[in-house]
Amino acid sequence: MSSSPQALEFRRLSPTTVLIGLNAAMFIAMVVSGVSLVEPSSLQLVKWGANWLPLSLGPQPWRMLVANYIHIG
């Protein structure tokens, strides 16, 4: 390995940085799609993956993870 200025240096992202990035990305995506910043409706939240028991225990178990990143007012 050379230590030339052109060599790219990669660093590992910490889990905290990754979680902050996921939260920010989800927040931006929700706002851009028209979800209210202050009072999102229940329908909007379910559409974005809120943890709703009939769906979470049924055909969409991924909601239990995604619900951690949903932003509610």
C-alpha cells in the first residue's frame, strides 16, 4: 500500500452514526412525501410502517423493526 495523497481512506461507520443516518433519512422521506411534521394521521403512519398489530403479527412482521424509525410529531 502506498501512502500517496490520491489513495482513498475508508473508515468504518459506528452503529450510532448508522442509526442517526437511518432516522434522518426516514424523517426526510416522510416529510418530502407529505406527512405532517406536527400531526401525522394514523393512516399515514401505518402506510410508512407503524407497528399495527394485525399487520405486524400477520403478513408484515418487518413493521416491528421499521416502527423504530417512524417520526411522530
